[in-house]
Amino acid sequence: MRFAKRVENLPAYVFAGMAKRIADLRASGVEVINFGMGDPDVPTPEYLTEALCAAAAKPQNSRYPDYFGKPALRRAIADWYERRFGVHLEPDTEVLPLIGSKEGIANIALAFADPGDGVLVPDPAYPVYKYGTIMADGVPVPMPMTAENGWLPDLDSLPTSNGIKVMWLNYPNNPTGAAAPMEFFEKVVAWAHRNDVVIAHDNPYSEVAYDGYRPPSILEVPGAKDVAVEFNSLSKTFSMAGHRIGMVVGSAAVIGVLSRIKSNIDSGVYGAIQDMAITALTEDQSWIPARNEIYRSRRDKIVPALRDLGMTLEVPKASLYLWAKVPPGYDAKGFADSLLMKTGVSVTPGTSYGAQGDGYVRLSLTVPDEQIDAALVRLKKFKEQEMTTTVAAT
């Protein structure tokens, strides 16, 4: 059996491999505490679950859903963007609901990159930006980011040939937790206008923020809708990760092309989930700050423990992640493997997100508090074991 070359070039999805390894360890009796996935553990609010149940009983929702989402959902998304960011969107041309934002993220290269065309991908970054490019036979072009530049790409060093079709950005950032100032987005939009490049900004953590920080939308920049789209999701904002619904908004031209791709691949989001999303976007959202306070409390509990291990990290203003430099003497994979095998605590090596991730690991804040408390005890024992080993070696 011979597969297409794009499949041969496509790595196994990193989180699928990690899940298999953790499942094997648990099957052997190891109590693994998994900080690897950004999977919200705060339950979906009851009023949203009730809305879903009521919508599931409607006969019309058992039929094929509209390819482009219900008009009421597109309007709810547009109104939410107006309230939250002050961004005006035309519901019929600048809004497209998605089966989770990952669907649209994977398809944007298919819509804009011909075989051999370049797509600028941050390094480190969420792997699907790169994998979607590979599946479209495009060429992922890394944009190196480092702690020294605040995990922002250097726009002056980017290639500007006609072969570059799309630039991916993601702030608040996964995996680093970095935030981008509005001045950076202004420079990006100007750069895109000069170089005729589509900007795809992934913004699923816009409502997961701490200490008074309010993440912006790139579409707040004047002229952004000429060159940019923004992906967002109800997964993190409304604790609806399993319900699989998101959106892409912005440039009507880009939305139009993605709509054409989407209508040839799937039949849209289940109608009852769309009704649930309308409720989420239009009704009570007063619970979100309290939810974020849960994540903030976990952040402030874990950071000192990591620093006590000799790891260095910035305290993130947003996102669900801690991005920590491993202790001296380790690389990313070596530290993650040692921690998992000696303590049963699973973290993601930074190399899973690109070459610039070597020397770092990512931890998610979506772990229940009692498991975090248990993990902190294990980390303390790990430190003691490592100190004992070091002393014995000397």
C-alpha cells in the first residue's frame, strides 16, 4: 500500500503519541498526573448544558446543518466581537462558524498555498499550523522566536518573496504564554499590506487572562480586515472543548475562500451545538472571571515549585500554560522523560512545538487542584532525589 507523499511528510500528532504513552503507563499501574494537554477541566456551566439539551429535542436540529452556520449564530458572533473588541463584522460575509477552530486552521493553507508556496509558522508554535501546511503541500517557513524578543517574531528578518502566502500568529501564545502588544499587531498589519500576505491570527485564549489583562484582537488595528482573519473558539472561553465549535472572522475575501473549502468537506456544526453557542455568546458571562481565578490560583501555586527546581519562567498574563526553562544539565526531552519515569508527572517537551522549544517544557493549568497538590509533593521529592544523585556523583 503506497501513501501520498504528504502523509509520509506528516509527523504523528504529538499529543496523540503522548496520550498513548500515558495510557500505557496507567495500564501498568502508574498514577500519572498529566500537565500535557490544555483541556479545560472546569465544567461547562449548567445553563449551557440545559440549552444544549433543549436544542437537541428540536426536530430541525436532527437534519443536516447549514454549511455556513445559522444566521442567528453568525449574528451572535459578530455582536460578541463588537462588544468585546469594538470590531464591527458583517455576519454574512465576515463570520464563519467552524467545527472547532482546528478545522479552519488546518484548511487555511489548503485555501491559499499552492504546492511549494511558503507559510510562515512561528517556532515554537501549536503544531497544526505546520501540519496543515504540509497537508496542503505547502512549505512551512519557521519564524524563530526567543525569550529575548518576548517570543515575538522579528518582522525585519522575514522573507518577503512572492512565494510566501500566509503568516500564522497566536497571542496569547501557545506554548509560551506570551502576550503581544497592540503596537506589534499594527506593525504586522502594515507588513502584510506591503507584502501581500494573509495574516491568520489564532486567538482562542482571549478570555483566559489574569491580573486585569485584556488580550486584544488583531482586527482592532485599522485596515486589518483587508489582510487578516482571526480564529477563536468556545472551547476555552466557555469550557466547551468537547462540543467542538469555533469561528473565523475578518477578511471577507479569506472567509469566502474558506467557506468554499468547508462546504466541500463537511456539512457544518450540529444545530443543537450552534444553539448552545448562541446562548453562550449572548447570555450570562459573569462566571468567566471566577473561572479564570481558578487558573490564576493554580498558576501562582505551580510557579514557585518550578523555580524551586531550578527552572526559570515568566509568569504569564494569559493562556492556560506555563513555559519553563529546564534545570541545568537537561534538554527538553530528557527532563520530561526523567520527570515522567521518576515521578509520574507528565509535561510536554518544548521540542514538540519546534526547534526553539529545546530547553523548555510546557505545563497546562487544566489539572484539578488535588492533582496539582499531589504533583507538587512529587516535584519536591524529585528535587531531593536529583540533589542526592548530584552529591553522590561528586
